[in-house]
Amino acid sequence: MLEFALEIASFLIKAVVIVGSILIVLSTVAALALKQKLADKNFKFTNLSKKFKKTSAALKKQMLTDKEAKALDKNEKKENKKKTALKPKLFVLDFNGDIKASSADSLRLCVTQILAIADPKSDEVLVRLESPGGMVSGYGLAASELARIRQADLKLTVAVDKVAASGGYLMSCVADTILAAPFAIVGSIGVVAGMPNFHRLLKKNDIDYNVLTAGKYKRTLTVFGENTEEGREKFIEQLEQIHALFKKFVNKFRPSLDMEKVGTGEYWFGEDAMEMGLVDRITTSEDYLLEQMLKKEVFHLEYQEKQKLIDKLKDSAAAVLYKSPFDFV
């Protein structure tokens, strides 16, 4: 009897060990799967063509009788079976620019994904761009990310429904084709810089403010120190250098532009911008998408990274402390 009990106990121990091992393996696999899922969760990929067709079909059926709706379903199934050839793809990205061009990093990640799967022979990228401009370094980087698409020989189209000025136009000019709505604001190829100076106020209240630098032009203009004429002249020289780089960059991608006319810092509305050669076609992004859906499969790609409140506060503080005085605005 004791021997039988020992055998039962041994069997139960082995069973527990086996079941435990299986659970560990399953939990490890589940953890790896979850980790993989979390690694990609920030990317949202939507088939706009299917979404549009589904919505249109639902609306059509609302206006038909039950018999007509069934006939429509039957016809759609037949049409779907006939479509065996793969359509070219149109990848849609959105760029809503702030003063720092904060979306440049998300743009970089999306461009990298698209370049990994797109076919340069048939596919296209459409960027719906809205920006009044901002910091030179941020928009310079964002424009360089779009230039990667051109360098990969992939067709790039930029659509401006409201505004693409200064840094926004620096990005737009990279495109093969620039679309603009009739009243979209385009251009403003110029550079601006400004800062207050409290030196006289401090002096009036017997407050000294010392700036220690190594390098003759480490600080040309300051907020609290006494600004010199030499410092102002150097600051203006730096502005001119950035403006020259801006015009050179635009001219590289749109060599037919008369830079004497368009490089003045002025902006134009859609129709006038097309006459100046700043844009290529007057249309909205939505009309262009509807047009392209007839011949291409349209996908929307976005990268959504949830930022914690503390990180947002850190970024805001950093922007105040390290903000460049030079802006494409």
C-alpha cells in the first residue's frame, strides 16, 4: 500500500513538473509575442481604398431596395474576383508642423518603413503638409527626410491645403509635384530672428549681467547684456548666410524658379503661387486621393508615440533654454 502511494506521489510530482514546464514555455512565447506587438504598436497602417469603398457601398445600399442591394453585392463579388493584378500603391503621410518641427522624428520612421516596401517603378508617396515654418535645424532635418524619398527614385507628391510657408515650403520644394488648394499660403522664402533686450532696464536698477565666452562671436546678441554694433552686424551676416542656404536648397529641387522674385520672404496664395512656379497644380489633397484611388491602392501610415507629461514638460523647457534665434518664419 505504501509503495502504491509513493508511485502515485511520484506521478503527481512529474505531472506538476511537466505542466509547469509547459506553462513556462507558453508564458515565454506569449511574452515574446506581446513584446513584438508592443514594438509595432505605434505604427498605424490603414487601407484608405478599402475604407472608402466600404463607406461608399454602405451609402449606396441605403438608397436601394433590398433586391437592388443584393444585386449590387453580387456584382461587387464578381468584380473583386476579376481583380487579380496588384495595383500600384500610394502611401499617404501627414505632417503638421509646429515651431520645432517636432514631427520630423515620426516622419523619419515612416519614411524608413515605406522605403523598405515600396516599388520605385510604380509606387508613390503623398505628404499632406501643413506648416507656417519654424526652427531652421528642425525643418532642415524634416526636408532631408523627404529628400530620402527622392533619392530612392520614388515619386513624391506634397499637397498643401492651408499653408506651407518658410520651413514648410523648404520641405514642400523637395517634391516632384506640389499641389495647392486655391487659397493655400505658399512661399515665404526668408529667415527671421528676434529677441528682447533688457540691458537698459538692468542698468537702471544697478544690476550687472556678465556674459563670459570663448570665441569672438560665441554670442553676437544677448537678452540681458549690452549689444554692440559689431555683434549686430555679425548676427545679420549669419541671417544672410542661412537665407542663402535656404534659396540654394529650393533652387536645387526647383531650378526654374526666379529666385530674385520668390526669395524675398513674401508669400502667395495658390493661383498666384502656381504662376510664380512655386507649385505645380491647383487642387485639394482629397480630390487628388479620389483621383488616385481609381488606379492605385491607397494606404495611410502614421506613427503615434504617446509622450508622458513629464517628457512633454522637459521638451518644452529644453526648447526655451536652447531655442535657436534663427527661424524659417
